[in-house]
Amino acid sequence: DVEGDTAPGSDQDAVTGFELLSCEEKTVTVLITTNRGTTTQLTISREDSSGKLQSSTGWIAEEGLGQVSDALLLDATHPASVLDAVTEEEAAEALRRLSFPVRLQSQVDDILAFFSASAKTDSRDTDFGFVKVAMLLSQSANRVWGMPTSGSSRGSIAWKIDLPQLAVKHSMVHGTSSSKAEVHGINGGTHSPEVLVMSLFADSSIEWTCVDGITGEVHNSATVAFSSPVSQVVPLFGGFGMCRQLAILIHEDKSISVIPGDDNGKETVRGHIRASNTLFSHIVDRKTNMLQSFEIAEENDAFVAKIVGRTDFPGEQIVKVAYPNRDEVVQAPCHILGDDSLLLKYLNPHIAVILTMPTDTASSKPNELAMAMATGGKRKPAGATPPGEAAHTEPKPVEDAPNLFVNVVDTVSGRVLHRASHSNASPDESIPVLISENWIFYAFFNVKIRRTEIGVLTLYEGMIDKNGITAFRSPDQALTFSSLEARGSKPVVLAKTYVIPKSVNALGITSTRGGISSRYVLFATGDDRIMSTPRQTLEPRRPTGEVKPSEKLEGLYQYSPLVPLVSPLSPSYNKTVNAEAIISTFTALESQSLVLAYGGADIFFTRMAPSKGFDLLPENFNRILLSIVVVGLLVAVAVVANMSTNKMVKMAWS
């Protein structure tokens, strides 16, 4: 028998590794590794009196954190409100915190904490919204963790939940569908800590768990069997049922299911359909290389999916699908040019970027579209061709035919809004894609010239002249937007390609509370560093010729394909960070942005100030001098007021 704090296999995992570190007369130290990636140093000793064995844990390492496949940053700054409460007890506790005695006591506690040096840092993090919890999911380790990102427990594991090991795939569902205020972003994020963790099995059944991402508390869980595999998951939030975080499942047979499937969950879906008059979703089938868009409606007390549109990619294979960030805030729907004209941003919350490459059979024999795009030889000037001889152009070699297609698709109508192509893209390298506001970034490796290229697309609705908006004149603009309108939903696309001196594993971008601060594009490079560059550096409107005065006023400078990555703009400093994904979130301060890099051997978290700390006092600010000046001014005002009063009295008596 083994008695002690930890025994082998105590986390109910199968032991996959056992290594002896040291062996003495009465003490043995071993390393135990489980199939979930937990490595434990265990020391086993024998007592002299009883002869029983005792064990003690030296340290525990979660090796599964080196294989994180998905992550969320949840706000743990403020306690749950009445709207976020799940049970009646939580709602009563939220109401109690709003009572006058409790609020008065909190003011007293804040005053006492002001004079406590140990509480200043935690109080500052709470007031400024720096308290976040990273929720990390590992497909290979079948486990989800909660990791605080601030305070004394930063980087430690606050909680963990084991997921079914026989599941084919795990996913985390958080957020809701697009709101009506698309002009300021998708606004699909929620401040609720509830996350729906789903595990999909080979027999099409799903085990779901409703988890509080801050504390790790499991609110509800169940297993649901379905007859058809799941093709798409639509996040939805609301209600007071088994879980406030819901998910609408679209199956391969086009049937609709709701998780949790109780009456409150179904009524929440009905409420969303009634509020927006309709609810759309889509399915991307990588087997048939096709996108289908659907309208989710209710017929005969059941939810059905009606086909709205469809897009096929014949002769091509879908290699990547990317969506916009649901929590991003757009500060303005237009961009002001140097001559005071306006560029109207194309802010369609339903766009997606689908990357396709020719199939093996199509790559050896390019199709007509690829050859048409590849035929771009230089034409002879007029008059250079002898009379009677037809002018012709030389087609590009077959190896220079496009093999990477960037498709901007509207997921409501199922139409391709824009299609760009590139040649000599490496099919063996992953292609990261980023969508931010009306910007699209993607990086690929060019095998012919052996360099990494960054493609940039910006989408606009149109332009308004500087005299187009006056006190007596306004442009004729549509007040509503519909993806189903063929002409009104087509954007104007500007494109440019840049070169970066390093390979890129992941793309990210900083996000702030109001979207006012400058944005920095983040790169997880192949040499295990996190680099950044201002988004303005990748502007497609950078002129190739001489810069005009109006362009200088806008901050544009002459186009150069090489994007310099300088060390002072590296958020990872001199640290080695191996990452495959980058996410960011905002704080209560507009100047601050929190960045999390994960997916590789490392997990890196940092705070960035893209526009410097314009709303934050520096650490070396002389607060004592400020207090002395304020007190001195108050004393001076009181003395002068007293002198003025005495003078007025003397003048009255005289």
C-alpha cells in the first residue's frame, strides 16, 4: 500500500511513462507520466517503525499545455451581475452586493486598501480590467485548463477538467450571434464566464459541459445522441436554462438541434429569430469543397435549415477557413483621407475567407480560369506589330500558374465577393489568415523566390468627396445593408503584397476597448519570436511613386515591399516563444491591449500599448509632490479667502 498526498494514476489516467530518478535505502524518486500529459515527480519512502510506504509529490508539470489547440480570454474583473446569474442564489447574491450597507463597506475597504502596499497592485489590475483568465483546450490531452493572467497566481493552473478520451474532437463555444450594431463591429462577445465545452464522438453523440471559465465550476452536463454528424456549430447566448451559453447544431442531413435541448434553450433560439426576423448560418464541406448558406427557421414547432445560397470550388481543395474576431470594436465606419474625403469601410460581419489550392490532378493541368489568370504577358505598344500580323501575348509557364486562391465569401448569400490568386505558394506550409475590421491579412511562403509574402486586402463600400457632406448636402446612401442584394453587397477591394524576412506561423492584431488606439499586426515567426508592426505599414494604398502632400497628411509613405521587423517592437523581447496562434483582448484602459500566444511548446502572455500609455500615469509619477501641491493650493485658497473676508469687514467699518 502507498499512503501520502499523491499516488500513481491518481488523476484517473493510464500511466504511459515511468522513470527511476534515484534509489536509496529507504527512499525512491520516480517520474510518472500519464496519457493526458501530466508528469509527476513522486518520492516514496518507508517508515522505520511501521514499515508502511509514504509518498510525497515534488512537482507536477502539465505537459499537455504544450499542445493547446484553442484558447479563450475571459474577463474576471467584475463579479457577476444579476443578468449573468444562473441560479436564484446567484441573483440574490448579486442584489445583496448592490445594497447600500455593502456598497458603503466596499468604500471603506477601498480606503484601507489604498494605504496597504500589498493590495495596490491587485486593486490596480482590477480597476483597469487586467484580471483575465485564459481558458485553454488541448485536443491531444483531452483536457481543459483555467490559467489566471494577473496577480500572484499568474501562470499557475487554477482549475482543470478532464474530457472524454474516446471523443473524436473537442470544442469550446462562447459568444453569441451578430448583433444589430454591425457598424461598430460584430459585437458577438459576451461578458458571461459561462463556456459550453462539447466533445464529439464517432457515433455522432455529443457530451456537453457548461463550465464557469473563471472558477472551473461545472453547472450542468449531459450526453445527447444524434443520428447525423454535426457540420456546423452556431453560438448563442441568453435564457435561464441549464446553461446560458447555447449552441445551435446543423447536421449533415440539414437537421437542427439545440444544446442544451431543454425548453428554455429552444425558447431562447425562438427569441433570437423573432428579434432579428431571421437567423443565418452556413456549412463548409471540405470533402466536396463547397459552401452552403442556410436560413434557420421554425416550422411546426421544429427548427429547420433552408438553403439560401451555394458556392463550389471545382478542381480546388479548401485548405483554410477564417472568420472575423467576434469581440472586435470598430471605432469609425469610415477612413478620413488627407484631402478630407471619406472612404467608407465595408463592414460585413458575415464574411469569411476561404483559401483553396488546386487538387493534385488539377495542378498538373491548370484549368481555364487558372490559365486565364496566368496569361499576363507584356503587350507590345500600339504600332509595334507589323501590318497583317495578329498581336499575341506569351503565356506564363505552367509552374507560374496560380496555385493559391483567396476567396472572400459572404456566408449569408453564399456568394464570392472577391477572389485573389498567387503563384508558387508552398502547399506544405500552413497559411495563417487574419480578418480585422475591413482588413484581411494572410501569409504564405513563395517557393520560387524563397521568401515569405504577406497579402493584404482592404474592403470599402465607396468614397464620399470632401464636399459631399455639408450643412445643406448629404450623400445618397442606403441606410440598410443586405447580403442578399447583388450590387449593394459587393465591396471595392484594394490589394498589395509585402515581403517579410521571416517565416510566419500565426497572425494576430491588438484590440482595445473603443478601437481608438493604433493597431499593431502581430506575427509568430519561425525563429520562435513574437514580432509586431503598425498596421499602417501594411496599408495597400501606399503610393508606388512620389508621395503627394495629401498622402503625407494621412501618414502614408512610399511603397516598399520589404516590411522591417525591428526588435524594439517585439512583444516577446528576447524570450523564445514557440506559438501557432495569437489572440488578444481589451482592458478598461483604451491604451492597453492584452495578447496571448499559444499552440506551440510555449504559452506567452503580455500587455501592449500600441499608442503608448496616453491614459495611464507612469510608474515613476511623483504622487507625493502632486499631493503636496494640491494641499498647498487648498491652504493658499483658504488663507486668501480669510484675508479677503477680513478686508471686506474692515472696509465696511471704515
